[in-house]
Amino acid sequence: MPAAALIPKPLLIDMPYAPLAKKPLPAGRPREWYITHNRRLKAMRLAIALLDSGVYVPNQASNNRIRSMAEDVGIHPPSDITCHMVRALMRYSR
């Protein structure tokens, strides 16, 4: 076996992060589906921001802390339901 095959190739990441292009949501769904979908996306963005800031345990993520993170990130303040979803996402990601 050649020695070059044993050396792992470095992972090159030259491009900065760029979000994917947005596509329109499918038409014809009930209004509740769109509300839930957008709420899940918001909860996911907030959970990622909290994890990046060092909040790893759902007990540390109070409603006030989640809402202040939303303000820091530039997201509209979440409702109590969305705050509950953020804590649920943090709980089940472990």
C-alpha cells in the first residue's frame, strides 16, 4: 500500500457560510401548518444561537433568556409556545 494512501486529505472550506436560497412554501395546506412550520424554524434558529452562546441545558434557557437572544440575533420575540419548543429541541438533541 502506498504511503500517500494513508495520509488523510485535509478538508478545505474556502467559502464562508451562505444560507440556501429560499423557496416558496407549498400551496394548499391549512393555515395551522404554515404557523407551525414557521414556529419550528424560529425555534430551531434560537436553539442553535443559544447553543453557540454556551447555553447547553434546557433549564438554563428561561423565557427571558430566549427572548433576549432573539433580540440579539434580530428575530421577533418568540411566544411562550415557541420558547417551550426551543427547550424541547435542546432537550432532545442530547
